[in-house]
Amino acid sequence: MPVLQRHGRYDVRGGPATFPGLPAVDRRLFVPEDVWVVEDGEWRVLSRSADPAAWEEQVAADAAVTTHLKDGTWPTSSSSAPSVMARMIAALRLEPGMKVLEIGTGTGWNAACLAALGAEVVSIEVDEAIADRARTNLRNAGHESVRVFFGDGEHGAPDAAPFDRVISTAAAQRIPYAWVEQCAEGGIIVTPYTGVGHVDALLVLTRTGNAARGRVEGNASFMPLRGQGVSPMERRAIESHDDLRITVTRTGQSISYGN
Ligand SMILES: C[S@@+](CC[C@H](N)C(=O)[O-])C[C@H]1O[C@@H](n2cnc3c(N)ncnc32)[C@H](O)[C@@H]1O
């Protein structure tokens, strides 16, 4: 116990890597053998077989674990930080039996957590190899009921709609109207947002009629939806407002400020 308190994390030596606020789904069943860590300012691979203790430490920490890099520089997939996942899942106000669309399957761990809470989960991943791997992880963890589609999550999953809830685990700059359209009346959309008015917001929107309206509920720093990235220079120019409000309609999104 002292170890847990000192490091503020769960001790995986004695049991599975599970976290406060999340259902007991072992993260180790989803994080791949090879992960990426920064050492002396450089990315390097950390293999579970080569250094099991260091790998376990990464997976047990309340931090994102990078699983894929592009050009040896840009993280393109990761297992999100558990406490951020817990906040996002809480913001969904899930009830058992609800149908949930997740954008950004990644390792499949968040999808498994949603399923463990009784949701019927459809998840979309833009990288085919990552989607395949997530299906295997989900099957091995006993969550074969989760449907994983390979495709661009900006289009949602029209054939499986409507959804009671939509959760994106990649940051949007322009919230796709498909998410609004495929969310049931009164349903909730939770997404990280990087764009006009905020660099790293967690947005929570509710669908009413033909629009979704929402506001910031804390911070969430995520890699962008593929095709929606903001350059470092653009990012530096963004001023963050925690009182940002957003309305998404078929013709686009509008921003306002104030409570
Ligand atoms: C932070 S990771 C997701 C973490 C994941 N939910 C988990 O539990 O491991 C973001 C994922 O979103 C995927 N992604 C990015 N853009 C996407 C898009 N347009 N449609 C679907 N997936 C996308 C990336 O390939 C990446 O796997």
C-alpha cells in the first residue's frame, strides 16, 4: 500500500493495472509489447520482454502510453491517461444498455471500459492495423461484443446509428456534424477540442433538435483527429477560454464566450 500512495498509482505486481474511476479492466491486456518513451529528449522503444519492470511501470502510471509514432517523431496512437479517461466517461453520464459511438479505438482499452459499464459499443479507428490489433485485444479480454470498424471516424457509423452517446478520443478542431446527426435527441457528445478559443478543452455537448450545444468541462490534451491537426505555430496563437461555448449545426460551428 505505501508504494501505491507514494507513486499515486496502482501496484501492478500484485494484481491487474486498474485505476480509480474506471471499471476493473486490466490495461496490460491492451497496451502492446512495444511502447515509446522519451529519454534524453529522444523517443526510444521500450519492450515488455526486454524490460518488464519498466514496461509495467509505464502501464501502471496515470499517464498516456505512446503506442505508435509517425516518422519517429509524432505520436499517432496511444493509450490515454486513465484519469482523463475516467473524467470523459463520467461526463458521458452513461447508463447500462446505452449505445455508444467511440472515435479512435487505439488499443481498445477505453472501448472495453465502456463495455464493462454495460454499454453497447461501436468504435472506429482510422488505422487498419491498429483496428485489427484492438479487435484481438478486445477478444482476448472477453469484450468481443465491441464492434470495431476501420474508417474515418469523422463520418461516424451511419449504419449503426443512432447512438445515445458519442465519445471521441482524438481532438477535434471542427466537430463533425455526422456526430450530431447520429446522436439521439438529448444525447451527449464528449470530445477533446483544439481550435478557436481553446488549445486543450474537454467539450461536452448535448444534442437538441438539429444542433448540439456545449461547453468546456476541464482540460484534455489529445492527439488530433487525422486531418484536423493544428500546427505548433497555430497552437501558440490560440488563447484558451474556459467559458467557451460551442454550437454545432449542419452548416458549421459557432463559438461564444460567457456563462
Ligand atoms: C489517443 S488514441 C485513442 C486511445 C484509445 N481510445 C484507447 O483506449 O487506447 C487516438 C486514436 O484515434 C485514432 N484516430 C485519429 N483520427 C481518427 C479518425 N479520423 N477516425 C478514427 N480514428 C482516428 C488514432 O489512429 C489513434 O489510434
